[in-house]
Amino acid sequence: MRPSPTEPTDADAFQAVCGHTHLFPGARCLLLELPDPDGFAADPRPIDLHLRFRDDVVTAAELRIEEQAGAVLDVPPYTTGAGTPSRVAPG
């Protein structure tokens, strides 16, 4: 595993596996070991995550719930296994 400089240390965070080496609009991540996935889907709440990307880079993230936008994934900058820095997409 190639840790990112933002590799998570919080033991209470949930694992999430992403199917690509980076995030983009429409990208999906699979949350692992949620105690009540159906209840969470119906009524999401803020949680801390450990995102594992396809290239085994791991970084911390936070799922926030915003009144207007709904669920928002907040990911700090990270570097892919190939050395490419992440960047914020224009809003």
C-alpha cells in the first residue's frame, strides 16, 4: 500500500473502496461495514472515511450532509500512486 500524506489515523472511520485512482463526478466508492446500510442510505449522517483508491493509495475523507447539496464527500488533496496530485474540480 502506498500511503498518501493525508493517510487516515482515525480508528472510528469507515473504509471505502474506490474503483479508480482518482475521484471525478459520477465516481463511485463502496462503503464497507456500515452497521445499517439501508438506514444510512435512507437517512445519511456525517461520517469519517478511509478512501482506498485502485492504486492502493489511502487517504482520509469526510462525508458531510449539507442542507442544499445533500451528501458531500470532502477529500483533502492527495497524490496518486503514479505521483499525480489531486485537484479540486471547478465548481
